[in-house]
Amino acid sequence: MSFPTNSPAHPQTPAFVVDKPLLDDLRISFQSAMAAHWPNSILGYSFKTNALPWLVAYYRDHGAWAEVVSDTEYELAVALSFAPDRIVFNGPAKSRDLLRFALTCGSLVNLDSKREVTWAAEIARENPDREFRVGLRVNYDLARMVPGELISEDNVARFGFNLDNGEFDAAAAELTEAGVRIAGLHMHNNSKSKSLDVYRAAARVAAEIVAGRNLTPDWIDIGGGFFGGVNAEPSFDDYFRVIREELVKAVDPEETTLVVEPGGCLVAVPFEYHATVVDVKNVDDTRFVVIDGSRTDTDPLFRRTRPYEMTIESASTHTLPAQKLVGATLTEFDRVTTLHDEPELRVGDRLTFHKLGAYTLPFKGLFIDYLPNVYVRAADGGLTQVRRKWGVTQFLQNNLWSRGDGQLRGPDGYDDTVTPEPLTDPSAVIA
Ligand SMILES: Cc1ncc(COP(=O)(O)O)c(C=O)c1O
């Protein structure tokens, strides 16, 4: 299937546009650094950062595994043709069925909750002749090792099994006792600065666990959270150098696979958001410029404080001290940004917001308007549309509503004689 608007001169706004050469550059630079420092490594692309199907398939085609953190993301990876043994399965709320499926089919599974430990032990006891391998997500005291880095308000990291209070060792003991091999450690932590110290700390703790508990891990998963961009500091090379320096103290790089789960560092920069001015108006001394886009796309959690990097296409030669860019949705909060000393915007002027590929598309809700168009721009400037704006058809899917005669109906083509199915068993979807 292709969309009728292939190769338009401009994207139909509002739209995200992926700069493919930039996407290539970042990927190649990440993969080169990874291969130089730890040839035996896996790039698990973090679906949650931006699961645009085109993007996910792009990473699959360039050797990446899928890094998924829920049953739904796992099913998405399978739907997008990742073999189960090229999926890293993380997250705190895996279902029993899908955990069993993933363990059986050779996914790289990192456990993150006690019920998962129980379920992994259970399947191992049922199948004493098979080897089951799991990783454990480690909850370690990054706040003490690198103060001020945790992003949580209470300065406590919530994921994984705590190392200091015995929960990590208790989980490991339960698994070992049941015959499950502790084959990996998962060290992901989000940090404020994304500094090398954070990765040094993660790798150091991993090395200490391996040495202190006599483990022979098949993998150490350092997680994601890297900083990235063209000429970024620290560089991808810096990260891998520091990680290697610490890990080699306890593991053999030939024997232990290094897993990384980058998202933002690879996809934030190559994504632009394009919008067009649809109205300009004055209220007292305030100039409002209404665009066809929305803060629900550029800042879906409504908490951005740093300024946008923007390009303004306007024929205007006159500048204004302040113009408030407001979005197309009907809430006072849809205020995108205030422009200072920029050309006086007019209806039809085009705006491009840069570096918006991480945690924008996935957090976009369905408030008033739905998911926007997405295009990919090639090196020659040609645009290919890879997602068509969601409309009413997509909004209505999986819904039932009154037909007016006491019966329920669904979208056209929906068979209302069939009782709605309970949630599908994921293993059935996969089979
Ligand atoms: C387990 C895990 N892996 C990878 C990532 C990707 O992080 P980022 O997009 O910052 O690289 C996250 C995000 O928080 C995560 O929770």
C-alpha cells in the first residue's frame, strides 16, 4: 500500500518529517562505536521511545533487535517481523502467558517483578530438561553513587530488584533453586545529565555483582538513556569506552554479550514537526498566532521548559517583540511557545520544529484531533508519506455504540451478531 500524496513538495501539515540521512548518520555512528568497543553486542531499539512502524522496521533492517517493555509492544515487534529470538523483553508487568512464550522461544528476557520470578521458576520446574535463562533488572543506588541524577521526584528509582535490601538475591535464589539460570543483568536507569558517570556506575555495579556472586553472564544489559546528536558530548564512543573499562574487570567480552537499548539518542534529532499558520489575532497587547499543529504533538506531556529549535518560513521583513504560538486544539493550555523578535507571522507561513522524535509520537493522545501525518525525507529532499493522519475510521475502531434501537453497532463492516471477544491471548496472536 502507498499513500496518494507520495513525494509532495511540502508535507501536508501538521506533520512529522523524518530526516533519513540524519537518521542514518546517528545509527551508523552508534553502531560503529558499539562494534569498536564490544563487537559481541546487541542494539535493542527502544520501542517505547518512538514506535512508528516505519522507524521500527528501519532499525530491524539495520540489524537491531526490538527492545519492548509490555505485552503489547512484544506483539507489535512480532507483527513487524522481529523473530522472538531477536526481542529483548523488559518491563514490570509482563503477563504469564507471554513471559512463558518469550522464555520458550528464546527472547532475551529481563525480569522486573516478583510474579515474573515465580512464573519463570514455575515453567522451569515443569520442564526440567530444558534450560531457561533470565536476566534480572537491578535496582541499585544510583542516587548515592552519582547524586542528583535520578529523574524521579522522590529520588528513588522504582524498577528492578533492590540490591541492598536482599530482594535481588532472594529473586536469584528462587530462580536458581528452580533450575533457571541467572544469565543476565539489566542496569537501565534514566538520568538527568546522561553523563559518563552514570554509565560508569551502572557498569561498575554490574561488574561487582558478577564478581561478588560468581556469575557467568550471557549478557549485561546497560539499558538506554544515552545522549545523542551530531557532535554530541559525550560521544557514543565515550559511552562505550567507559562501559568497557568497568565491565572487563569482571566479564570476558567474548563470552558476555553487551546489550544496549538506545532510543532518544538515535531518534530525537532526526524528527521535525511541521505546522502552518492558520490565524493571527490580537487580544489587548497580546499577539496570538494560531497554527494547525498542537502542543499535544510537540510537547504531549505539557511539561517542556527549554526553548524549541525552530525554522520559520515567512516573507515578512518586520519583526515583533513577542508572538504567542498557540495550537489548534480547544484548550487554553495549547500554547506551544512564545517567539521573541521574530518575523511577524502571517497566515500560510510555515514553521518547522526540530529534534522532536523522542517521546513525542508515543505520548500523543486522541484529544480533539488524532495522530498526524508522518513523512520521510530522502537525501534529495523527496518526501514519502509513511503514516496517514488518523481520522474518524481509526478512532471508531474497536468501539460499539447505540444503533438507536436498543442494539449496539460498530464501525461499518463490523459484524454485530458476534459477541465482542475478550482480550486476545497473546500467544494465540503470535501463533
Ligand atoms: C528499560 C529501558 N530501556 C531503554 C529506554 C530508552 O531510553 P532512551 O530513550 O532515553 O534512550 C528506556 C527509557 O526510559 C527504558 O526504560
